[in-house]
Amino acid sequence: GPCTECSCASGKEPDKDPSHTKKKENDRLCVPKIFFGTRTHKQITQISRELKRTAYSCVPMTILSSRDYTCIHPVVSNSGNRNEMCVELLEGKHGKSCSYYHGVHKLSEHHALQPVPGLYQAWDIEDLVSLGRKLRACPYFAARELMVGADIVFCPYNYLLDPQIRDSMDINLKDQVVILDEAHNIEDCARESVSYGVTESQLRAAREELDFMVSNNIRQKHHEPLRAVCCSLI
């Protein structure tokens, strides 16, 4: 029979609520990402290899990892502190910049990393670094750019657990799916993230510097307690 319960029965257009329409569009666009955390970088390689064997090997993905695994700059990658040297290059402190960083788009937009049906396959860190060397483009920042359009993001535990790393990597876990592989290791990972190791020689060097500060009356009330801590630890 004819519809009598809604506006179409009278031939009238239903009232359109723009805010309701906008809300529905936003709901449709907010597809959650899957953040897959593992204990080590090596396990990420194993997981991505397994992903290749599934029907989801063509899903957009990325792997977040440290500069220790992805920096290809000939000087920075061979230095003792890659993070610090990378930041100095990007800030141009010594009048130099990183040409690899300026070539990031060549890597992040490369067809091998774009989800093209029939051509695209899941990749691992070694694949990304190898392609980065070929294109002379930074794999570290390319992986971060790929996170924007990725459905699956692989990373070590601490990228998800440590708020400082989350902020620096622009990771937002609100309304996202988080999977922690072998989650019984979380306790050890959390303990390691708030622990720090020092050698006796480092403590002695710190004490000597604090001795200098105290003897020259430089913020003496702050440095004396620190010197006492160093002495007690030594």
C-alpha cells in the first residue's frame, strides 16, 4: 500500500538537517587504523612476511622504526648519535642540510609502496631501506608520511606505550585498534623505557664537572646534592 507514515506520502521533500548529514559523512570517513606493536624490530619483519602470505597483502601499511634501522645518510648513519645529528642537519645548524630528507616524496609516492591492486604487496624495513638507497630518499620520514594513508601500522611496543614517542611520531590512538603481539612482554618493555644505565667512568666524569661547578660557586645549592648522589653511587 501507499506510504502514509513519512513525508514522501504527501510528495514533500523530507527536512534535511545539514549537521546530521555532515555527521554521517564524518562517521563514514573515520575508518580506524590498526596499530600492531611488537617487542623488537626483527619481529616486525617476521609479521610483515606473514602478511604477504594472506589475502590482505595489498592493504596500505607502514612500519615505524628508529633511525638506527632506517637512516641512510652516509655520515649520520655511521655516527654514535643518529637522532641528534639528524635533527642538527634538518635545522641546518652548520649550514648543511639532508638531501635524503628533501627526497622523501620520491619514496613515499613510489608505486612499489602505493596500494595498487595486483601490484602492491606488503613490505618490510629492508625493502624500504633498499628502495630509499636507490632513490636517495629518507626511509625514516617516508614511513611516517605513509602512516597518514595506512590501514595497518607496525611498530615496536614503546612507540605505543611511551607518550613522548607517540607525540614525536604523531601517533593518535583515540578510536584506533591496538594489537600487542606477545603482550606478556609489556611489563619488561615498560620497565626498560623508564630505566637508564650509567657506567662508573660516566659517574666519575659527572662528579668532576659538578666539583668544578661547586668550587666556582655556580648554582652551588643545586649542584652540591647532585655531586653527593654521584659520590654515593661511585
